[in-house]
Amino acid sequence: MVMVLRLVDPARADFGQQLAAKVAQAPDFYRDAPVVLDLETLARWPAPPNVDFQALAGAIAEAGLACVGVQNGTPHLTQAAKRAGLAAFPSARPANRPNAAAETDGTAVAAPAPRAAAPAQPPPPAPAPAREAPPAVVQKVVKGKTRLVTEPVRSGQQIYARDGDLIVMGTVNAGGEVLADGNVHIYGALRGKAIAGASGDREARLFCQRFDPELVSIAGLFRIADQIEADLIGQRVGIRIVDDTLVIDRLS
Amino acid sequence: MARVIVMTSGKGGVGKTTSTAAIGTGLAMREKKTVVVDFDVGLRNLDLIMGCERRVVYDFVNVVNGEAKLGQALIRDKRFDDLYVLAASQTRDKDALTKEGVVRVIDQLREQFDYIICDSPAGIEKGAQLAMYCADEAIIVTNPEVSSVRDSDRILGLLGSKTQRAEKDEEPVKQHLLLTRYDAGRVARGEMLKVDDILEILSIPLLGIIPENEAVLRASNTGNPVILDQESTAGKAYADAVSRLLGEQLEHRFPAEPRPRGFFARLFGGAA
């Protein structure tokens, strides 16, 4: 899984603080995550600035992330990044993306001042409104080890299976939250929130033995309890994405 | 081996202090040397329910801060020689307690007592976390209603992560569910959650079901733990819970199935 960090103003002194604050929102999600710096905004400056990539990479490492490379830079910027030991990635942005001008980063604070950097949105642990599909690079989910949870997931607990599947043997109670980059299997009742494909894998699926959730989501698409047909409540269900919609199937 | 038991719930007003007083007294009646400790600094109530509010000189905070010796702060119950109270301070707040201080005092108590019952404040913040920190066992006090059940669920999660046992990766805190203010009639009418539903959500063993009973308020007001009123349903239910805590296998007598209410009971609306 790779996260994209859009660099808007390389000279901001509070870059590190902003980033640390973002990471603090979901430390588990961001821990040691690889980051690619997106230079598209800088490349559109009339005179692209000189950027101290070494210092930036240092600040990113300090926030608990790992800067691995850059993308969408001018040749000059990309060269500077390479000299700082960073890799140059090909542009991940398909030309016809509807939201290509993505400075209006939904998750970041809408500060009137230009932001130094806003981490490109990974689908957050507790998804907010339905959002665009994450950038292509984010969809490369590396399959990790399956995480097994044998205790009930209680109100206020959050369990995240990074890079892999999650199996919950008991119930997920109201106020509890389970997330996985891969599939989520719940062998008890689901009364809290369950999120599969947390970093954008649209192939991920969600299964549970007794369906009564607060929220279910796959790859950013979600439904809250109010949007779920009453006759599905209490049933065994499987959930997947079909044609950009969340489909909840009853399992016989 | 001393057993440190925290009485906790998350939600306020569910009956933690009443249950601490009743179960602590019940253990002392069974000749277990018992101390009840009030962790609700700033809102001390346990001494009232225990009927020793006029005898508090030094309190738990004084001992934690080294301003008084443990022996000076322990108040011996007038009814049972094996029962002691460690009152909370009314003039301080929860910040007056430190983790190190609490651990030191609880360890001292372990040397003298069989049972140390810690009455937790409501909430999930520092006060509640300190009350559970040293616990070997926890009694989760829950009312048969959704908000109480959810808060209990939250507390159960904290017991798995914020206690000394969790930090040291020892055997987890043993959990017991104590259902209080249970009204069989209201459950039958669907106004309260059923026992089975609560057990299904919380999935911990049931220590007892204490019926809603006017004897509880009467007991609190007179400073006599309700377990001393063995005529009352609540008193009997607490006695059963104490027996189970001591390892006896007892059927759950309460709730009785809601009896069909007779003509006069319906007419006068008296408690069944």
C-alpha cells in the first residue's frame, strides 16, 4: 500500500507538525506507511521552486512515515529528488480523472492559508462521505498475514488488519470497529462498524453471520444502518462491490 | 491470596456503590477479611452507604500521598470485625491519585486482607482506570438498558488493555456480570432488555441478578448495606451473588417469572 502526499508549498515550516497531526488521527493506519510525494502542484508553478527533498524526507520519517519517491514532477524537480535518494514514479493519474484538480482534499482541514501538504486521502478508518476511488497506486494491496481475533470486539475498540484479511470469531459490538485492507469475516454478530478494503481494494468482501451493523464499507463505499433494508437485519450476509455500488447478498 | 475486585460500569447511577457495600459486607459476614475502597474522589458516597461517614478522619488520598498511615485511615465497621472501609476524600479530585501511589496502597492492603473491593467512579477516565488498574477480578454492574450495556462493553474493553495484568501480559482480569435494578415485569413488557440478550452482547459469566427493590433506597438512606436486610429480594440476591463469588454453584433465583398480577395488585399498582 502506498500513500500519496501532495506537496503544495515546500517552504512551510509547520510541514512536520501538520503531518504528525494527521498521523496521530489513526496511528495504526499510518505506521511506517510508504509515501510518495506528488509534485504536480509545484510543477504548475510559473517557476518551480528549489525543494530540499532531503529535509522533507527527514520530516516525513519523523512523523512515522517513509518517503520512498516522487511523482508528477518537472524534470528539474525529479532530478533534485533523485539526488536526495528518492525514486521517481511514473504518474499514477489517469488523464481523464474527474477530480484531477484535487487540491480540494476532502479530509484535510480547509485552511484559508495555502497548505504545506495534505496527505492524499487514504480511505480513513471511519469513512466520511462516499468519495472518489483512491489513486491507482493505492489499489496495489499487498496481501499480508490474516489477522485472527478470538475475543469479542467491544465498544470503543478498533482492530485493523493491515495488508491482509481479518477474521473475528466473536461479535463486533455496537461502538466497536473492525477494518482490514483485505476481506473481513465475522463469525458472530456485527453490531458495530466493519470496513473491508480499507486502503482501496475494491475486490475486498465482507461477510458476517448476523448482520445488524452501524456501518459497513468496502473501499470507501459505505452504507449506514438507516440505508440497509430491514429484512437483511439478523441475516447471514456477504457484501461486495458491483458496478460502483455496495451489494449486500443474503447467504443461504 | 488476596483478591482485588473492582466494581465498575462506565455508566453512573447503576448501583456500583450499593453493590460494593452489599458484597463487601456479605464477604465479611462469611468471615472473609474485607476492605471496601472508595475510588470516587470528590464525590465520596461509600462511607454513607456503609454508615461510617461520621468516622472519617483520614482518607484514601491521604494514604496515597503519604500524609497518613494506612492503619490511620482504615475504618473498622461497627457490625463486623472483618470489615473495613477506606473512604475517598470529598475535598480533592481524581487528579489527587497517582498510579504509583494506588499500586503501593493496594499492595499494602493485599498483605492484610482476603478481599479488596474497589468502588470505581463512573466514566472511563483516570479515576475509573486507576480503580481497575490493580484488579484481579472485575464485577461489571449493568442495568438492563441499552446505554448501560454499551458502557459496560466499553469498560470490558478497557479491562483488557488498561490494567496491570494486561500491561504485564498476565492472565486477564476475571470478569463477572452483575445485573442490577432488574424489573421482571418491565422486561416482560419489552421495556427492558432480557437477561439472555445482555449475556449475548457482553458474553461474560453472570454473577447475579439484583431485582429492583425499594429496600435498596431504604438501606442507602440508613447506612445499612442492603444485604443485611435478608427479608428483601435484593438482600437475598446479593447474598447469592456473594456465594457465587466464593465459588458456590447456585441457581439464579431472580428474576422470578413475572407473576400474573392479581386484581388488587393491579388496582393499587404495588410492586409485585
